[in-house]
Amino acid sequence: MAHAFGGAWTERKLSVVRTYLEAYAQALKNQPFQRIYIDAFAGTGDRTNRRREVLPLLDLAEFDAVAKGSARLALEVAPAFHRYVLIEQALHRASSLVSLRSEFSASNIEIINDDANNAIAGLCKGIDWKKSRGVVFLDPYGLQVTWQTLIAIATTRALDVWILFPSGMGLNRLLTKSGEIRQEWQDTLDRSLGLKGWRDAFYAEEEEADLFEGTRSRKVKDASPEKLEQFYLDRLRTIFPTVMKNCVRLTNSKNQTMYLLCFASANPSSKVKALATKLASAAAKV
């Protein structure tokens, strides 16, 4: 069964990632490294786009046909990666990935039924990155990716990563207008952003008149789409040597930013930094 979700913004997201994977595979085809593709939220490998009425920010077109998901698109890239790691926590979706592996008759496809953060931590520690290079695609629904996971990727000094960050669908929704945020939401933001400083970054103190006390201070939300993007990019730059200048903004029909597709590379080599930036910038324009 195909995984139901998506729309025009999903098409754009997958087009960018596919274009990068194709360019990456060509650029490294004559290099001695083992090339690895890691899909951290692989789903079923395919997807069916349907309208989600429960999410008011979404205004998605209907699609009747089954479309290719990121895992299938990666498997179609030529030259092929030497190793594919498809991570999916939901057992029924992971089971569908087994069929995908059979379809491609590939023994180099590894399916991991686990939480993405746990799986990536293990992969980053267990692979000899002096002999390997790779691309990670982090495509969560919300704020499931922890900052520690990004640190693990950066520590390899060998992986490139495309991150789907839910600035509108996740971060902005948890940043309440009043500044009164449920503790569990605060904990989620702490884990996702890797610091507590977001409280000061997205809220300002404002003095207002009070009938009895004269004046009083209140919190005012200060979190425009542009500010959310810049904040996240600045955070990525604290751990990755290369971060694309701007994210690819994925918007709905009302031009509201739902997600940011961000690129970073962990390799500190000046030549690699230049190449990664060139390939990512070209992919972002498709």
C-alpha cells in the first residue's frame, strides 16, 4: 500500500533531492569511496497524494495516481549507490519496503525498523567514514529529528544531508502568541533546536498600560517566516562546515511556508565544500 501524503510542495521537495542525488552520484562515480544513501523516514517507498482536511494550512491538489517516494527515486539514480539504508519506524510501512527491495532484486538495500534518531546514531558510529561518503534525507512529518542526530551526522565529516524542517507546520505552531507554551512542547523544541535560547529569539518583552499598576510587561511573539529560517540556518552553521545560504521554501496555495528544505555538508574539505554548494544550489533551482 502506498503512503498517503503530499501535493505540489512534495513534488518540489522530491525533485530537489532527486536532482541532487543524480549530480552527487555522477560527481563521485570515479572516487574510491563506498557511496551510501540513508533515508531516515522512508515510508513505503511510494506515496498517494490526498487532501488532508484536518490541517488547515494545507491546500493540496488531489492526485489519483500512485507517485514515487524518496526511497524509490533514490534506487533509480544512476550510477547506483553501493548501499541503501531505508529507515522506517512503523512496522507496516517497513514491511512494504521489503517488497521494494524484492522488486529491485538488490542485496545492498538494508531496511531498519526503528526510530530514525536511534538508527542514524548507530550508523554514524558504525561505518568507516574514511572509506565512505553518503547522503542522508531527513523527511519527518514534524519535529521528530533531534539536534543530537544532526550532531551525529556532522561528526562523520563525510555525509551530506537534506533536512525537511517544519518551520510552519511545526515550529511556528508550537510558538503560541501568548508565549504560554505547554511543557511537552517546550521539551520538543529544546530537543529539535538543541538549545533553550529560542525562547528569547522568538519572543520580545513589551510594556503595556495597566489600569491598576500603571504599566506591565508582556511577551510578544516575534517569529516571521524569514526569522524562523534564518534562526535554523544559523543553528546548522554551528555544527556543519557547509550550509546552503537559503532554504528551499515549500509553500501551500496561499503562499504560506509549511516546510523548509535545508542542505548541509559535514565534509570540511574546501574542495568538497565548493562542490557540495554548487550541486545543492543547482538542485534548489529545479
